[in-house]
Amino acid sequence: MIKEVNPIEAFKILEQQPDATLIDVRSTMEYEFVGHPLNAIHLPLREPPDWDTASDFVERLRVKLAEQTPTGVSTEDMPLLMLCRSGARSKLAGEMLIKDGFTDVYNV
């Protein structure tokens, strides 16, 4: 089950757990023009013009996590904090991760 946290709680998790990772699922347009959190992984869940949900989202995230995680460390047990503008896309992305075996997922 995805856990809901507010931004202050998310910041504490990121500070206290060195393997915690912030995942920004907003579109590239939002990420580049609105701004983005430092050190977040940007992986859009939906992109214009069709705004369809990326069916390969979980696989692409696995690759990105593997690139930044030491060999032998399970990325499925890392705290992952999902972020978007309103919380809807990040919740959907988190649910996709949980369905695929990730265990410590938060919606900010």
C-alpha cells in the first residue's frame, strides 16, 4: 500500500534515510519550466500531446535506480518518494511500483 506523506515528512525521510530517493513524475515541460527539486530523478509518467500513461514506467525507473545504486543493493526495498503537481500522477506511479514488487513507496 502506498503511504501518503506531506512535504515536511518527505523531507525528513530524505534527510534521515540515505537510500531514500525522490522521483518526479511530472512531464518534461513541467520539470523544465516550473522547476524541480534538486537530486530528484525525473521520470515522466505522462507526456503531451496524448498524456497516455507510460506503460514502461516501472522498467525505466528500475534502470535509473540501478545506475545510481551500488551493486547488490535491492532497489525494490528503497524508500521511493513519488512527486507530481497534485498528487494524482505520483499516486498512480506509486501504485504501479507496488504492483511490481516495490515495498517502500510514498506519495508526496
